[in-house]
Amino acid sequence: MTKRFWAGVVLLGLVAASPLLAHHSLAGVYDLKKTERATGVVQKFAFTNPHGALHISIKNDKGEAKVWQLHTGSANVLTSAGVSATGPDRVKTGDEITVTFNPALNGSTIGFLRSIVLPGKKEVGFAPD
């Protein structure tokens, strides 16, 4: 009986802790001391929970385009900041926008989105400094 009890307690603890293991730190993935600004064309903007993602084609100094995946806060955070999936301040495929982001620590084409300059020239920031 004691072995079953303790096995149940351990199993319950592992199940309860699993959401904590899935959550990650921004500092472990992105260079929070470095900010980049670039203009590109929106390929896709996913308004999803718990995190959204902006896929944007950005040209480098040689004129070669690469698609960057910039992670965002939740759909609720984006909407509260003034960016929406519908309406006048929406970001849609084909829009040319300017973004500010923290690049990945490993040099890959991912980043954490800090702000967007919308096609109408309105700048929206939604990441805390």
C-alpha cells in the first residue's frame, strides 16, 4: 500500500509540474540586449494563444530575402495594444511593415517582436522594456 501511495504522489506531482516545464524564458532564446529594426513583407500573422507569430520576409544587405518568424504575446495582448486580426489596424499578408525585435541568441531567423509600424505609419509597441 505504501509503495502505491508514494507512486501516486510522485505521478500526481509530475503531472502537475508538466505545464511549468513547457514554459520558457525569453532570455534563454532571444538576445534581450540587442534590438533590430527591419522593413519587410508580411507572409502570415497568426493571432493565437498562448503566443502569436508574425512571418515576415526581410531582405538582407545583399538583397536576399529570408522569412523571419517573430514571436509575440497572446492574441489578447496584441488586441489590447491596438493590433488586430480584423479592423482598421489589422496586419495582413502582403503588407509592408517595419518591425523592431530581439533576435535569437543562436543566430537563426526567429525573434521576439517588440513593435510594429503599421502600413498607415502608426507604431504599436507591445513588449515591456
